[in-house]
Amino acid sequence: MSGALTSLTIAQMHDRLTRREVSAVELLDAHEERIDAVDGGIKAFLRLTPDLARGQAEAADRRLAAGDGVHALTGIPLAIKDVFCTQGVETTAGSRILAGFISPYDATVVARLRQAGAVFVGMTNCDEFAMGSSTENSGYWPTHNPWDPTRVPGGSSGGSAAAVAAGMAAFALGSDTGGSIRQPAALTGTVGFKATYGRVSRYGLIAFASSLDHVGPFTRSVDDCATVMATIAGHDPLDATCFDRPLDLDRVGAGIKGMRLGLPREYFEVAGMEEGVQRSVGDALEVLKEAGAELVEVSLPHTDYGLAAYYIVAPAECSSNLARFDGVKYGLHDPGAESLLANYLNTRREGFGPEVRRRLMLGTYALSSGYYDAYYLKAMKVRTLIKRDFDEAFARCDAIVSATSPTVAFKIGEKTGDPYAMYLCDVLTLGADLAGLPGLSVPTAAAGGLPVGLQVVSPQFREDLALQVGRAYEQASGITAEVARL
Amino acid sequence: MSSVVGSDWEAVIGMEVHVQLATRSKMFCGCATDYLGKPPNSNVCPVCLGLPGTLPVINRKAVELLLKSALALNCEIQEFTKFDRKNYFYPDLPKGYQISQYDLPMSRNGWIEVAGKRVRITRVHLEEDTGRLVHAGDSLHSGGVSMVDLNRSGMPLMEIVTEPDLRSAADARDYAVELRALLRTIGASEAEMEKGHLRAEANVSLRPRGSEQLGVKTELKNINSFRALFRAVEFELKRQAEVLESGGQVVQETRGWSEAEQRTVTQRSKEGAEDYPLLPRAGPAAPELRAGLHRGASRLAAGAAGSAPRAPCRRAGTVRVRRRPDHGRG
Ligand SMILES: [Zn+2]
């Protein structure tokens, strides 16, 4: 029974809830049982919020009983990446430096999901401040891939991806700065999506790189993804980059007959592309063709420079964004420091892990006087060229398809000694972040028993096109996001 | 009047004035601006506390008041402007950076007439104020502590910078008096020096009469009245003349006016500042502030031009600002 409940999509759960076949409290019970049974081995959650969840589930049941104001997410169990400030809940961005910080306010997306009646199961593990591609950079512990616990779930939103893949939540919130939603979605066989920059409010998302940070969901179907997007998207007066434009998802189920899908040459020739991934994505392209899409070759000629530009811009922005963690106001603090400087140094040395410190140093250097023009400004120019690449490609196609990640989930520890190899995980995803475009990952056929993802990138403001392609693939292939048997 | 007047030395003085704008809410959040007299840290919110995840939203009224002021000061309004981050660590700076404007201030190249002479205005820009440190106990011994009060954090400030066109302590004072009158007339600020609405800093140097080169300057701070401004500049000019006439060299430094001693004194850098050699550096421009300035509905500059009491508008830009949720009260 509980196994069945924790494998359902949001739509299926909603159906059962509204028909009163199951209560929100029972749904929560089933998920808590599942967490008890499997999270000891997966370690997706940094902390559970059982009291909050129970209160929300009971409130959802009252709402459902009254049949008043029931939302598609009322009573649905949600896991929240530890980067979203959640009122009354410890929120640490996966970092020791924020240990003990209980947020006094809700991020806008969290507030919207609270209002919709979602049930907050807990806060999920991630790479510290979302910096990483495997969740191994967490300040607490690594998360394991539900499909093979010796492997990583991807990152940085690995805890959220693993929670959905293991049936510990029906959906989860993630953030995507270089691929941090789409890559773990691919590695865990879940649906992951991030919209156009500015479509979803960043207010309350603990900033990594302000001009690259995107918010989005993990779900087990494209329809569920659209449901969550419809709830969290939309203008927020507290985030001036958040635009006011309706998100029209009416045609997501319309199929892809006659749609032109671009295959960027550079994305298929990328170094380190595994054969299994290539085969799975190749098969997916055949499915899309049979479903009526026309495949055209396009080019994104500045792809090679994307990684370099990204690793200037993101560290530069983070070096400024993370300045506020100084031990003075909240989080870690060295009470024995004999001077102000010692307090700063001790707090930040103790509180930040090695990858965060590496990026703070890279970013500080790139912004320092004399280097600002040579590094940061130049990287921003490359970013403009990458945006132009996408514009030109979209003149020839409606959406761009490729693998999400060049590899399947790798072994825990395999890349921790080689930051550059780790950075290469994002080579196919970070372009859409640099250009601020919608990007989706949907599961394709497994390779050697491990999940593979198909990435769909669509033009600015056209989230519907990416979801339309993903939905059509899901339908035509019969491959849907499954819950890992554990 | 002054030992310097009539001497072989010419005074060269430029002013930097920080003006607290007469808005009802802070620069980037909805907190009230009438924080005086409130208990410490009671006039704050997640944004001006610099809590993780918060974002600034520009106060439209502050931009309007800056534009009015800039036009009254005969400045050019810039067609493109942005905010930058000045990154440095200090306990009264909750985000680890101050939001200010570097290379693209909202306005430049103006002038104001002071006692029949034109004083050129270099730039007028917007920024946010820091919090305050309250020192308790004996700071020289281990018992001393500093407490942080963030009620002032995020207050809207307008900085007005002049060229070094002033030639005497009286000039400096007259400039400040004239500026205060202008800001009050257009309603940009209450401009009470004693209440800290108008904080004047003078950059003072001497050069041999007839020389075109600038001498080494000192920066005078902690000036709380027009009289203090006059006396501080006057004192400093005398002091520098004595240094130079005795064959010495003026040291470039910040000096504070001591009301009690009626003299300028080398200012100990900020409490403990010598402990951390971390120089301010430019952070990346915040995307939310670019967007906030350049998207939105109203053509504020055009509107401001219509309502400015004097000031021919040489070039009304199209600075656009969107309304914040909490700024019904401006
Ligand atoms: Zn505030």
C-alpha cells in the first residue's frame, strides 16, 4: 500500500485525495515510512520537518473535506532543497557556516507552495551553496543515487532529485545555476525543469550567482512539472528581475507534429560523451522523429568557451554574494576570536568547505582591480556571444535537444580529486543558464541500469515548447520517471 | 580672516556631501526612515538585515528625489545608469557590500552658483547607508565590546561630489548652506546637519599661488554643523600651511574635526580597521537593480524636469523604475 502511494505522480495523488480514497495524512504517513525505510542509505534529507508536515497534512485534509480552495498541490508531499529560506525551519544551503540559521521568512516559491497546501516533508541535501555537480560538496554528507547507492545523484540539487527518485516526496524544489536541476534529474531518472531567467522569483533563494540562479521543480512526469510551474511562476514584487508575463501551458499536451528540433553539433561532439548515453539519446531522437518532429542540425559555436566563461562569472558573483556570511549576525561564529579579523577568518575558514573557498578565491581574483576587465568583463562578453548562438539556432528550430549529461551517474569519490572533471559535468547544461533559457530534462532508456536524460532547451519565455517536447517524448516512448526499488 | 589668505598659498577645496533623502521608506526595502529614537535593531526587515536570500528593490521616490536634485544642480541625467557593490567586511555592513554607484552614476556635470561663483558638480549618485556600531565598555581592554545597530542600514543616501572649485573655508561653508537651501526648496531632504541628514566631507589641500598642480589633500570628516565646517577647513588650511612652510610634507589622510579640541586630528581608522587589510573592491552589478531601473512604466526624469523649481534640463534621460509593493508610502 505505502509502496504504491509513494510511486504515484502528483496528478494521481491529487485524484485520490479529491475522491477521498486517501487522506493527506495517510499520504504523509506513507512517505514518512518510505523515508524511514530508505533514507538511511540514500541520505537525501538534511533534516525532516515532521511537525510542520503533519500540521500541513491535517490542514490539507480539512481543505479537501470542505472542498474549498483545493489546489492541485494540496496535500502533496514536497521536499525542499536547503537553499530556499523556509520560515521556522533551519535553512543552511548545505553549509556548516549557516548551521543553526532558522529562517524568519519564506522564500516566495516556498510561500506559494505553502499557500497551495503542499506538505513540507523536509530540507534536502545539496552541494554547499549549490556549488558542485555531485552533492559530494555538501558540508554535511554525500547523498547516494537511489538507482545505485555507490554512485552520486548528481548535483547540486542531488538530495531533491534522490528524494523524488526514491519515492520520499512527490516533488521537490531545486535551483539551477549551471545545470543543478537538469543534471541530477538526468542521473536519477526524474523530470527536472528550470524556466526562463526571471520567470520564477529568486526572493528567498540563498544566492550563489545572482545572474545565473534559476528555480525549478523535480517531478515524476512532465504534466506534474507543468502543475508545479503554474504554481511557483509569476511576477514577484520582491524580485525586480521577475517579470510579469503570463505562463501559457495550455498546449503542453499538443504533440510535436511538424515541430523543428535542433541538434547542436557541438553538443553531440562533446568530450567524454559515454556510448550508453549517446545510444539512449539517439534512440530518443528516433522516437521524436516518429512522433512527427523534424530534426535539423544547428550550431552553438561558442560552446567551448561556455565552461570558461561560467567559471569566471559564477565565482565572481558568489564571492560577493557570500560576503555576508561573516559570523557577526547568524550561523557559525567564533566566540573566542581575539579580534574582528580573527572572527572573520576563523568563521569563514571553519564554515566554508574547500570547493566554496576555491570559488571565493577565483571570484575575488577575477573581480580585483586590474583583472576585472581581463576576466569578468571578458567572460560577460562571451556570455553575450553564447546568447547570440542560441538566438541564431532558434531562427532554425523551435527547441534544441541533446543529452543532459555526457555521462551516467558516476561513482562516489570518482571525481572529487579533479575539480575540472567535475566542472565538465555541466558542459551541456550551463549554456542555458548563461543565456537564461528554459531547460528540461526527461528520462530516456537506461544505460547499463542507470538513468539517462534528454535535455530540451527552448527560446526565452517559451517554457511551453520545452514541456511540449518532453511530454510528447514521454507519451511516445512510454518511458516515465519511475521510483527506484530499494 | 585666515592666515592663509594673502599668503603665498592657494586653498583648493572639494566637497563630498551625503544627503539623507526625504523618503518614507528605506532605499531597498519597506522599513520606515524615521528610525531615530527607536530601540536598536527594531527598524529592520530581512532585506536591510542582509539575511540570506533577500533581494533589494529600488525605492522609486528616492530616484525621483535624486533626479529633482540633479536637475536643480544643472546636472546631465545619464541615459544608462546602474548600481554596483562596494565589497568590504565590517560589522555595520550586513551584506558584506554596500550598494552604490561607480562608473555609471545617475547624473554628472552640473554646477551650483555660490556667492556669485560657479562650483562645478562632478556627480550625483544614490547609495544605501550602513548600520551603526555602538561601542560599550573600555575599547582598549578586553572588556570592551561593540554592538551593532542596523536601524540605519539601508537608509537612502544621495552623494553629491564637487570639483575642487572652492578656495576658502567661507566658500566651503557657503556651498553647504546654499546646497541645504536648494535641497529643502525642492523637498529632497530635511537637510539638518545636526541630525545627520547632511554629512559634509571636505577635501582640502594647498598649492603655491599660481600653480596649476594640486597639492596633497586631507579628507575632513565628523563635521556636524556649518560652523564646524568653516572652522575645520580653516584650521586645516592653517595646519597645512605651517607644515609646508616649515619644509614638511602634508600626509594624505583622513582627519576628524574634534569639537572639544577645536582642531582636526588624525582619525584612527575605523575601530579595528587596521586589523583587516581587505580593500573595498567592486562587486558585479546586481541584476535585480539593473532590471529595476530600466524596466517599468514611468518616465521619472521627464516628470522630475517638470517639477523642478529651477534647472534647465539639458538632457532628460529615460530612467525607469518600477513601483515596489511596499512603496505606496514612497
Ligand atoms: Zn528593511
